[in-house]
Amino acid sequence: MTASPFVSFDKLAHLALFTLISLSWMVGLRKQSRFGYLREHFFPLVITAGIFYGIALELMQGALFVDRYADWKDALADALGVLLGALIFLALYGKIAFQNTSRRSLPGQLVERFLP
């Protein structure tokens, strides 16, 4: 097992893919109307699920494949990608994303406070 540098093509690929995954999940869950709870709480759910998904993939990679290993740097790049996706979502949709949602939810409160 060789140490991989933190800034490499592999880490940038992890970051980019998890940015797109989290952004897609957020847009999809916010636009759907069948499941009210998911529509109401999509923001923390996507962040939590995305981070756990990245960690689970790394753990499975280390446990199930002979020539592969789990890398905490990949999991960190995945988590940063999820957070970057959330920031891009807020930049693109802003307050519009949280209209008709509960004002008690943390994302709703943060948007009300910090976005114009």
C-alpha cells in the first residue's frame, strides 16, 4: 500500500463525483412532491447520507476486494464533495429552495439569516 498525495487526479475525481451526486440528490428531493418529509428535510438528509455513502464505499472497497484498499483521504474527498455540492445548491437556488418549508429546520433558519 503506497501513500497517495491528497491532491491528485483520484482525489479530484472523488470530489467532483460526490459534488454532482449531492447536487443531483438535492435538486431531485426538493422537486419531488410525493414524500413530504424528504422534501421538507432534504438538505441535512443529503449531507448525512452522502457522507455515510462515501465512507461505506471506502470500507466495502477495503473489505471486499483483494487488490484494493480503503483510503481515508478518498472518504474525506467524498465528504468535501458532498459539502461543495450543498454550497453550489445554495448558490444556485438560495431562498427559493427553502420556500414552503418549515422555518424551524436548521437549513431554513440559516438561509433566512445569511442569504439576502
